[in-house]
Amino acid sequence: MHTALHLLWTFGQLSVLGFGGGKGIIPQMHRDAVENYRWVTSAQFTQFYTIGKLVPGPTTIFAALIGYAAMPKTPLIGATVATVGMFVPSSAIMMAADVAWDRFANSPWRPILARGLAPAIVGLVWSSVLTIARGTPAGILPYAVTAVVALLTLRTKLSAPVLIVASGVVGIIALR
Amino acid sequence: MPASDDAPAPAVRPTLLSVALVFAAISSTSFGGGQKASIRQQVVKQGWMDKDAFLEGLELAQVLPGPNILNLAIFCGQRARGVPGAIAAFLGASIPPLLIVLIAGALYFKYSENPFVRGGLRGCAVGALGLTVANALELSWDERNDWIKLVLLALTAVVVSLFKMPLLLVLVVFGGIGIMHEYLRARREAASP
């Protein structure tokens, strides 16, 4: 019960602060789930993030897996509570905003807000790179695969799941 | 029930079930950018709303916190069927990904000790890191014409990574400076046409 409330409060805060589609919340989520509450290890955190990227739907659905791990006796409740915390608050804001949107639509503040927040969000994404890297194996081969995947993402139309699965095949062969 | 009485009734009023099913189908089969196009096709072609309303919703979905696709689904559901429509869209867009990730999670906890699975997961994680690097590079490239933003971006990355600055504080301080910078720029541009 205690853990369920912690999950709800933790992911609820991340939900409300999830500007930029939720790209910037990874460092804080790692601090909460790995360092403060110790629900998961750094390696698990990175692997759950990876699963979130691999499955359809929002990446932040991997909050469900953290909830799953946090409540080992009732994993489905943990997963559901974490998902509710992660998605309901931002969704409620979206619903409320649509009612107020008419006033906001032509406001000069709208582009100022979006563009003004962007540098902080991008900085947080760079920090997410370091956060995720803490749970990946070190070595020349993993670094090379990371670089190749980044390059292919920027230069080709290969989709995220294809690139992740291809990296997984390299891992089965060389990272056991 | 429409969202408000003075809102023009949409041309087509879908059932709540069909709202949920449309977003369930999109959220469980497509990835990333493709989803926006799928949603647009569904809601505009089926006549739930016109193109302008959709684009307005897309912008709102991107400005507000939360996954863009989920926010967009809620917007479309709400415009088509009011608050119940928004709830139907939320459930449709979030339950299938949750079930899929739970199946993946159950398999993970069962097999993650197997050396082949472990190797595969490590490889996948390295790939996911590459995607994140690409995303960071792409987003930084968008800011390249404004050195103040690049400094702000770098400072944010440093204080978050090295000094573990809390997310709320990051958004207030660096988001606040960014918004102020944009505001002053907009005012300068307005003053000198």
C-alpha cells in the first residue's frame, strides 16, 4: 500500500512535468526509481526504457514495468498504479486545456512558451543519454553499435524497433 | 454530450466504442511519427473534425505535458464526444500499450537470467541509447542559430547530470530563462518590422 502511494506520487509528478512529450523526465525518473526508492537497478531501468522504445505507444509506458518490479507480490497492481500516475494527470490537463484553448489559441505566449522551453528540454535529453548509458555495457563494441544506430537514425528511414532488434542480435552474438 | 453547448456539432458523431477502438488500433500497431498521420487520417477522413481543428489539437498536444499521441487522442475524443469521448480515447490509447508492455515485462522477469536473453537485452539497450543520442543531436541542431539557447541547453545538461538538479527547478530556472529570452526576442522583432 505504501509503495503504491509512492508510485502514484512519483509518477504523478513526472506526468505533470513531462513537457516536450515526456522526453525530459528520464533523469528525474532514474533518481526517483533507482537512487531514492531502489525499486529497480540502473541496468533494469535502462532495459525497461528500451522495452518502452520497442513496443508501440508512448515510451514512458515503461513506468508500468517499474511499478511491476516495485510491488513483487502484486505486480499487476504496481504496474497499473504506475501507469495511472504517469498518464492520468497530464491527460486531465489536456482535457481541461481544450476548454480554455480558445483563449490560448491566438495568444502570443503560445509559441514563446514552446520555443522557450525547448533548450531546457534538449539539455534534459542529453542528460537522459548519460542516464541510460549507466545501464548499458561498456566497451568498444557497444559504443560502436550506439554510434552506428545514431547515425542510421539520422541518415536513413529505418524505424526505431528495427534498429533496436538489430542491436539485440549483435548483443545475442557478442554481449552474452 | 458535446464539450460545450456553443461548440459546433461535428459532422459525424462516432460512438464511444468506436472512439476507443480507433485509438486502440492506432496505439497498438504504429510507432512514433506515423501515429500522427494515422490519427489525422482517421479523424479528418471520417469527418469527426476538420483539418484546422486537428492541427490546432496537434499543437496543443505538443505544448502541454504528456505523450503527444495520448494528448492528441484525448483532444480528438473530446472534440467528437465531449468528456466521455476524451475518456474513451484515453482508455483506447493507453490500455493496449499497457497490456503489450506487461507481456514484455512478464517475459523479462521470467527469462532475463538466460544468457542469450541477457545478451539480447544488452544489445537492445545499446541500440536504444543510440536512438536517444540521435534524438539529442537532432533537437540540438534545431537550436543551432541561437548561441544563447545552445549555452542554456549545455548548462541544463551539466547541472542535471553532475549536480542532480531536480526537474521542477530545471524547468523553472532554465525553462524560465528560455521563455524570457523568447519573449524579449519576440518584442524586439515586433518593434523592428
